[in-house]
Amino acid sequence: MFASSWLILLFPLLGFIGLSWYGNRISRKLVGFVGCGTVGASFFMTLVTLSNLLFLQPEERVGQVQTLYQWISAGSFKLNLAILVDPLSVFMFLIVTGVGFVIHVYSVGYMHDDPEYSRFFAYLNLFIFSMLVLVAAADFFFLIVGWALVGLASYLLIGFWREKASAVLAARKAFVMNVIGDVGMVIAALVIFETFGTLSFVDVFASAPDQFRPNDDAMLLITMLLLVGAFAKSAQLPLHTWLPDAMEGPTPVSALIHAATMVTAGVYLVARCHVLYELAPYTMYFIAGVGIITAIFAGSMALVQYDIKRVIAYSTMSQLGYMFLAMGIGVYSLVMFHLMTHAFFKALLFMAAGSVIHSLDGEQDIRKMGGLKNVMPLTHATFLIGALALAGFPLTSGYFSKEAIILSSYHAEMGNIVFWAIAVLTAGMTAFYIFRVYLFTFFGKLRSPEAHPHESPMIMVAPLLVLAALALLGGVLGPWVDSFLAPVFGHVAHPHDNALETIALIAGIGGIATAGLLYMVSKQRLDLFKEALAPLYDLLLHKYYVDEIYDYLIVRPTKAIGAFLEQKAEREGVDFTVDQVGLQVKEVSHVISLWQSGKVRAYALNMIVGVVTILLFVVFM
């Protein structure tokens, strides 16, 4: 039934190979067609796989491992190239290929004038393939392969504009942070193999409940090691600093990597391994705690940022914090529901912001924008829908998924009043900072007189309209998501509490209203407000000085140790020793060369002396 599912992975891979080899030899139109077409074909095959899965009864949707190739077979150990087709993997396929296809189409217009057009689409295809490998893997080995490929592809895309020093540094930072997560993943896989004797998801998850009791040391170790990888990919504290800097890449990269795919990999990992995490309640509480702290931490930094993409990036961190909070309290279906709606409205916000940036010749500072409401009506309308969804405004997709998580943070078995209170506070902050950006960008007067803003071409606007419709109406899919994922997670109770719902709603609307009031306040009054809160404002503006702390405690000592080792170990140790050996060999060679006189009689004499010496030694000794 799922025999053709492997084609979902094949098409983007073929696109990457084809564009890498022939991209510079074909027209830009054909490059765009190949780049978009391969991902579109992958999305179509996902729909085919989905339809096959829906034909089965819910109790039959337990998942099927499709073995493509037996790679290693040594005794009882077998390692197969295989994909796992179950509701969770198909759900992720839909998001990765569906949203990925829309972003590819948008990129045709956004990157049209870039001299490295074909290389960009090759990297995009590589990234889609890598993400699909990650979510399709049937064992921890190929999960790690996909994990590493995603890190590599993100490095290439973030640093795509390699002539920009800031882009190169951002790519390197993202790569290093993700490698830290990769190390945790590899060690976790080794511990899993040592513990279970296999790396297969099906075998590990089937045997774990019988083999271990809750909070067993082995389970705590495995789940915490896996969490290192999850936190690095999903930019959770303390491995979060790479995400805002990754905005140096092209805007379609931000929409793809930081809205719908890469940053959700950590969420997917915990969801996939939920059987193990349920055997480690201590780790679950830790996940929830880190998630809610990250949510408010990132939200607070977004309050004072002026770079339009950085504000949206911090909101991504904050929304991922919501997801980890929900994961920690065990409402997995709600997590995946919010992951889906977040992919819709966050990709929409990034792409609408990209439309503005494209119109203003690369300007990203909201203080230099303004007055774009009538100049860019379609971009304005779509950004507004995305902002409303992010703020959790009633009837938008974000309202249904966010409200469910906020209520569950109190009513779930592992929920509590602290989780709920911070979640509500974060919701109010989210509404404030996204509408602060909205008002700065689209209202008032244009603050860059030299700019000539205009509506983006239809090739960029059409994807915005598609995502706007999904961001507006996607909330109706909540019951379907719960039902579809029930074979993996079971059904999740959707609590209803009018009082708590009202408070959360007031927080969101209050955030929007506060942004509007402050926008109408004169600049002089805002300056006075900033001066009154100068210490806090500077703290938030400098991102709690986390980068500076990391630089002082980790980067500088590491560089100092490296410089010391280079001087003492390499130059004065290895290099000196090698040089001395070379000199001694040279001296010995010189002495030996003295014997090479070129005179035959001398050689004959030496031979005779040698023979006589040997004979005397034999006779008398």
C-alpha cells in the first residue's frame, strides 16, 4: 500500500543533483520549474500516501516499515535503509512538502535577480530532502543522518550570501550550535544500542515499557541526551543564540528553516520518542520548564527589537517554547496541531516581511518603514492575518491551537498554575510585539524618502494568499489532527474553562491594544518611557548579554587554549621535533655522502677492508 512512499524523498534529491550539475547551463525559468516541480511532486506523493493511510481503519494505522535496502547484516545486528510510514511521519511530510512547495514558488520571485539563482534552489532541494530523511527514518541511525544533513543544508542556506561577513558568521554559529546537539544525539544512539541491542524505533519503543520503570537511570540518561539534540535544533535555552543571527540568510530561508521545518525537528524528535519520555517524568517536567522559560525569555527580547525578521525569529523561539511546554505535560496531539498552524502563520509572516524588504531594497529596520498599508495592500492584508494568528486572535488558526495549549498548561495532569500564568503573560507579550511591528511597518508615513515601495509581483503574492487562507482557516483542522494522530498518541482531552479562556483572550487583545496606544504616543513620550526603564531596556536590547557571556566564558578561553596549543604543542613541540629529525637526517646523510667519492679503487679498498674485518671477527670470536 505504501510501496511508492520512498518517492517522497527521491524527488527533492533528484532536484538537488540535477540543479547542482546542470543549474548553470539551463535557463532561470527551467531552474525555478525544476526546483519547485520536484518539491511539488513530493507533495503529490505525500497526498497519495495520506489517502492510502486514510483508507485504513484507525486501529490499522499503526505504521509500516518499508525496507528499501539492507545495508549491514552482521550476526544478529542488521541495519536497513528503511522508512517508517505512520500518521506522525505522514503528518510531517505534509507540512514539510506542502509549506516547502509554497516557499519554493515564492523564492522564484524573491531570488529572481540573484546571480546564484540555481545554487539557491539546489540548496533548497537539499534541505527538503534532508528534512524528509529525518522524519521518515525508521531507526535512530538514519534519524541522525537526516539530523546532520539538515544541519549541513541550513549552514549552506544561512551563509548563502557568502560575500557578507555577517552571513558567514551566522552560518558558522548555527553549525556549531547544531553540532553540539548532534553529539548528544550520537551518544544517545550509542546508549540506546547498548541498552536495547537495536536502533529500530519499533523494537525500542515496544520493549522499553516492559524493560524499565519510570525514572529509571537509563531512561533519564537517554531522554536527556536526546533532549540536547532537540534543544539545539529547536533553539531552546541555552542553545538558542543561533536562531536570531540566522536571519542573515535570504528571507525564503527564514520562512523555510525557521517556521516549518528545521526548528520543528526537535519537537518531532520528542514526539517520536514519547514512549521513552513517558518513562522519564522528571525529564518531562524539565522539558516543560525549559519550554515555558524560553517562551517568555524570547518574547521579552522581541519587545524592543527593530529588525523585522529578528522580531519574527524571536517569536519562533517563543512559540517553540509553547510546544515544548505542551510536550512536557504530555498533550502531544495539541503540540502537532500548533506545529501545523505555526508553520502556516509563521511562514506567512516571514514571507510578507520579505515582500516588504524586497520592496524597500533590502531595508529591515521597521523605524525606516511606515505608510505601506495603501502602497502594498495585499502584503498588508496577509501580514495582518499572520499577526492576528500569531497573537491568538479569535477564529484564526493560532487562536485554536494556542488556546488549547494554554488551557492544558493548567488542566493537564502535569500542568500547574505557574505554567498557565507564564503562558498567558507570554501570549500578551506576543500580541504586543507583533502588532508593534505591524503598526510601525504599515501605518504612519514612509520614513525612507529615497525608497520607492511597490506591491510585490504575483509570483510572490500568490503564496502569501495561500498561507493567509491556511492561517485564517487552519484552526478547523484541530479535531482532524487529533483523530489522525490518535493511533500514535491516543486522543487528547480538550479542556474548556470559560474563566481561563477569557483571561487568555483579554491578555491577547490587551497586547494588541497596548501596541496601538503606544504607537499613537509621541516619540518624545516614548523616549521618556525608555529612559525611565533604561536598565531593563538595555538588558532586553542586548539579549540578556547571553552572547557576551558565552564569548567570555567559552569562546575566548577556547581560542586562548587553541592559541597556546598551537604555539607550545604544534610549533614548539610537533614542528620543532619534526624539524630536528629532518636536520639530524640531513647531517647523517651528509656524513654518508662523504663515502661516495666516485673512485672505484676506494670502493674496492672499502670492500676488502670490510671482508677482512668480518673474517677476523668470525675466526677469533
